[in-house]
Amino acid sequence: MAATTLQQVADAVVRRAQRQGFVVPREIRGELKQAGLDDEQWKDVVGLARQHLNCRQGRYYHIQVLSPRMQEEQEHQRLIQQAIRRLIRRHEAASKPKERRLEDRTDYIQPVTVQLDDGRQFTLLSRDLSLAGIRLVGTRRLLGQRVKVTLPQENGDQPFTFLVRILWTCAIGDDLFENGGTFLEILSN
């Protein structure tokens, strides 16, 4: 009977982790106490739920089963990150030693072409480049827009074009703005 009860506690812990995003050992011990079991068995419960939980920094996170749409989105992000890594490697090889920041950003100061949804094109200056996004400097506020950003390559190869959603805008001078965006899709190379 105790094994069934432990499995029931493990199922409750998995549901809780799914609902909250994660559980901590204290919460697992609480579920055991609530079921009338010894809270020292919490590691046994984790063992029974291990296919649904992933331990990171003392927390047990629920492992999500990805839908085909989520798998497709992850593949999109993987392709974007692969292209950005290539750009960063080539840029770093052609420029000064790597900037040592806490965040994984690279100074990528290049003129880039930005195309708005209505077809208008502007040349802005890229500032930072990371696997997740880009910072652009120019005379336009782009907050909330989805724009096509074309990034040149150092060796003259065909440029990369990405679809970027602008998440933030900040005034840095008279009619001068920084726009931070995240990569949504790679459109061409």
C-alpha cells in the first residue's frame, strides 16, 4: 500500500510542479506529511517522479512535453542562433579582442538596413548583438514593430535578413533612439 501511496504523492508533486513551474524539497515533504507518510521519503518521491522533473539549483522543474508547434518554434530559434553565432564569430575574428561583459553580447557596430511593414527602409546602426536579439541606434522609435533587419557579413558574403520584434525603445539624445529587439525568424542568407 505504501508504494501506491508514494506514487500518489509523486503524482501530486508532478501536478504541483506543472501548476507552479517548479517545487522545492520543503513542498515535497509537505505533500508526504499531508498523505500521512514520513517526510524523510521525499527523495523516493523524486525518484518516482524523475521522468517529469528536472533538478536545477535545488528546485525541481516540471519537464514540458513540446507540441509540434513548439518544436517548430525551437527549430526556428536554433536556426537564428546558428546564423547569429556565425556572424559573431566572423565579426570577432575581424575586430578587437572579445568584450568581457556579464551578458553574452558582442559589440557589433555596423550599418544595417531596417525595413518596416509598410515597405519603408532606413539605415540604422547596430550596437550590440546576442543570440537572442540586437540593439539598434537611429532617428526612429520602433517600439512594438516587427521589422526586417539585414546584417552584412565581414567577408562580403550575402547578408543575413532577420525578422525582429522591437521590445524597447530609449531616447539617448535629441532625435536619437536605441531600439532593442528579439529575433523571431531568419528570412534569408
